[in-house]
Amino acid sequence: MSKPKVVVLGAGYAGLVTVRHLTKKLSQEEAEIVLINKHNYHYESTWLHEVAAGTLTPNQARFMISDVVNPNRVRLVYDTVVEINKDEKRVVLENSEVTYDYLVIALGFVTNTFGIKGMEENAFFIQDIDSSRLIAEHIEYQFAKYSAGEITDDEALNIVVGGGGFTGIEFVGELVEEVPRLCKKHDIPRNKVRIINVEAAPSILPMFDKDLVSYAIQSLESRGVEFRMGAAISECTPEGFVVGEDKELIKGGTVVWTGGVTGSPVLGKSGFELVKGKVNVDADLRIQGEEDIFALGDCSWVMNKETGRPYPPTGQLATQEGVVAAENIAALIHNAPLKDFVFSDKGTVASLGLTDGIGNIFQGTKIKGKSAAAMKKVVDDRTLFLVGGAKTVVKKGKFRPF
Ligand code: FAD
Ligand code: NAD
């Protein structure tokens, strides 16, 4: 009998951790492992706001997959997944097809526009390396054109960010670092550039306590961020965001939407039942009703039995799921019982630029300021270690001094 083929879709947090653990759990004789990813590199999704602001280069936020996964052990396919045909156990790629015995769907997220008029056409998204790099390049292009007198309207320098969740706030935190550098480079007075964050809810970062949120607002405002809270965006035009009942236009030369994310569109295209853009998985991480398909990370909802609600999708969750998915695939191949996934919450930290931040760690300890910023870098390096190992941390880790 031929050995079973395990196919992993996506080399992000969940996919890479799954593959790295599969190679430890299964010998070459026991299973063939295939990893399929759009690019030949892995990028740190959790660092994309830095790439988008220009405080981190795209290369610093990514590494070659073949540097951390042995191509002699795992077949690496660099192609885009178009659709999964689960009845025929086949994955359709842009340039070929792959069959599987066991499938892991770890294709991550896409930005959710919630169908807001004009958003897809007119706003930038922090979605992957290329879309994030484009934002940094666009901001600098606006500055260069203004400096050269090609545009004279001050509003062209405005950077308007829709959404005051983690991504939007961490992004404006990076912008307050980068904008002064760009102003200096292009001879533009700092006070000509407005950074405006627009949030529909009465406050930003609803997942944090009020005192941490107040701290974050104060910190960012003192460094030049303007907040428009309670301002729901109903449309995006080439000039900016339309907000409120009076249809006020908040103008910007750079308009970025960070209003939410949803699972890969491949899920819906493949006929899986969707709940808010993702699939529900059982405690063993298999899609409900599927014997041989696992869905991880931002593609799935896994229930927290204690709260009766799904765990929020994060990089932390995705890496932990990768370990259990690999163990459960090995168990299926060895005819052993599967184990249930239990999330171990290490806390949450949001950066507010290079030297500031807020966080909840160790189940209830609040941190802010430099200690939170330092903790964020520890978390970033730890995650990098989980997907890339020690050598990658040495090459790409965040050892930037304060
Ligand atoms: P990803 O890591 O996004 O990986 C998906 C992979 O699939 C990518 O390699 C992609 O190229 C590939 N892919 C996608 N579509 C296809 C296709 N059709 N064909 C082939 N390949 C494909 N979480 C935290 O815990 N802490 C943080 O500090 C944090 N910061 C964040 C900052 C930002 C700016 C953003 C946007 C998110 C942040 N998150 C954070 C959330 C975290 O990034 C996600 O929850 C996490 O990336 C999910 O991991 P994943 O493996 O599901 O997907
Ligand atoms: P999010 O859904 O967490 O936040 C989106 C924000 O946009 C919300 O505050 C929402 O009220 C606002 N919004 C939505 N529609 C709006 C509208 N029409 N007008 C104005 N505002 C609107 O999305 P995100 O910040 O992109 O985060 C995505 C995921 O990634 C989350 O699960 C988050 O936990 C995770 N993440 C974590 C970190 C971290 O741990 N440091 C950092 C970034 C992202």
C-alpha cells in the first residue's frame, strides 16, 4: 500500500508549525508531506503594520520557506490554491493539481470590507507583504510629490486609517515613528501631516480595560494622531472616508482600511459551510463532518468550552493549533486516539510604536509603556522561533535597542 499523503495549504503560522511538527511525528516511510504556498517565502503577518508604515523592510518580515523546511523531506509547491474538491480529495492550484489523503487548510485571512461602497477600489489593505509594502511606498510618493510641488493640496499628505482595532492602532503607532523621518527627508513641516484614525465604536481597542485604552489614546494623541471615534464609515471615495449621517468626507492622500478580516475565500469557493467567513471545527480541529480535513488559524472557529464562544483568531492561536493538528494527523495514521485542542492564553500586547504599548499578560497583569513594548518584541521573537527556529530569530529577530 502506498504511504498516506498529507497536504498542508498555506505556509503561515498554522501551516508552517504543522509541517515542522509533522516531520518530527512521522518518518519519511510513514507519510508523504506536501506544503503548498502562494510564495516561496513565509511572512510574519503580525509584523505587516510595520511594513505598511515603512518602519520595517519587507525582507525583514519574511524568510525563505526552504530555509526552515527541508525540501528533501517535504515537497514544497509554490502555487496559488484555487479550490478544494473534497469529494475527489483533490486541490486545484493555478498551475496544477494535488491529491491528498489528509488535508490541512491554513490559508489565513483576507481583509473584510463588509461590502462598504468603494472600499475595495479606493482603500489600501494591510493584507500581505505586497499590499503592505504598497502603502509605505504610496505614503512616500505623496510626500515626494508634495515636496516637488506636483501636488499643493495639504490634504494629500493626510493618512487616514479606518478601524481602531489592533491593526489600525498598531499601524498608527508605527506611523508616528515614520512620519517625522519622511518629513525630514522631504523637507515638509511635521504639522502639515495629519494621521487620522476613524473608528465606528465609541472607543478604540474594545478588548482592553478603560485605563489602558485611555493610556493608548493619550500616548498616540501626544504624538500627533487624531481620533474620530463613534464615526462609522459608510463609503470610501478616491478622496477619503464618508462618515456619519451627515456624510462628512474625511479626506486623505493615503486611505487605509483596517476594519476587520475574514477567512480565505477558497473556503466558500470549495463549498464548505461558512460561519462569518470561516468554518467551524471540532475540538480535534477537523472540520465538522469531515474525517480527513483540518482547518486552522484564521480559516476556522474553534470553540472555547469555558465561555461557549470561539477563541479570537490570532497568531498565538494559529501556532498552537499547528502543533495539535500535526499530532492528530500522526494519530490518524497510527490508528491512535485524537486529542482535543485547548488554547493556552499567554496574553495580548498591542504596540504603540517602537517604545510604547499596552497589554494584558499572565491572565490579568496589565502592562503599559516601555515594558509593554519590550514584551511585544519578546512575543514577536518567540513566534518567529516557533515558525523558523533559532537561526531565523538570529537573522530576522527584533533586537532593536530603545
Ligand atoms: P497566515 O499567517 O496569514 O498565513 C496564511 C498563508 O497562506 C500565507 O503564507 C499566505 O501567503 C498563504 N496563502 C493565502 N492564500 C493562499 C492561496 N490561495 N494559495 C496559496 N497560499 C495562500 N496575532 C497575534 O497573536 N499577535 C499579534 O501581535 C498580531 N498582530 C497582527 C498584526 C497585523 C497587522 C495583522 C493583520 C494581524 C495580526 N495578528 C496578530 C493576527 C495574526 O496575524 C493572524 O491571526 C495569523 O496570521 C493567522 O495565522 P494563519 O496561519 O491562519 O494565517
Ligand atoms: P478587528 O475586527 O479587531 O478591528 C476592526 C475595527 O474596525 C473595530 O474596532 C471595528 O469597530 C472597526 N470598524 C469596523 N467597521 C467599521 C466602519 N464601518 N467604520 C469605522 N470603523 C469600523 O480587526 P483587526 O484590527 O484587523 O484585527 C484582525 C485580527 O487580528 C483580530 O482577531 C485581532 O485580534 C488580530 N490582531 C491582533 C494583534 C495583536 O495581538 N497585537 C494585532 C493586530 C491584529
